[in-house]
Amino acid sequence: MKSFLDGTASFLAALATIAICGGPAWFTYKAIEANVAPWWAWFFIVALAGVGVIMTVAFLRKTIGGIAPSRERKRR
């Protein structure tokens, strides 16, 4: 049961990471598209998307393993 709950928490953390990193990246893209933001804002989009992808993959791996988001290994 602990493993299931820890995996669920990791999945929710993955969803939160997508929202936290994906939202600002999307709106920055839209600002560039509307010529409101300068061209170099692409660097921030790439950085946010990169961090978001890395963290989401890490949380999804923890979900599969049944590991809590704040832990390195399973609980005993």
C-alpha cells in the first residue's frame, strides 16, 4: 500500500511539474509569436522545457518504481 501511495504522489508531482514548467514556456512562446517578447526569450523556453522534461521523466520513473517524490529509494 505504501508503494502505491508513493507512486501516486510521484505521478502527481510529474503532473505538477508539467504545469509549472509547461505553462510559462507556452505563454512565453505565445508572447514571441505575438511580437511582444524579444527573440532571445527562446532561450528561456528551451531552459524551462528542458528542466520540465528532465523532472517529469524522473518523477515518472519514481512512479513506476513506487518511490515517493522526496525519497531516493523505496520505503521498507
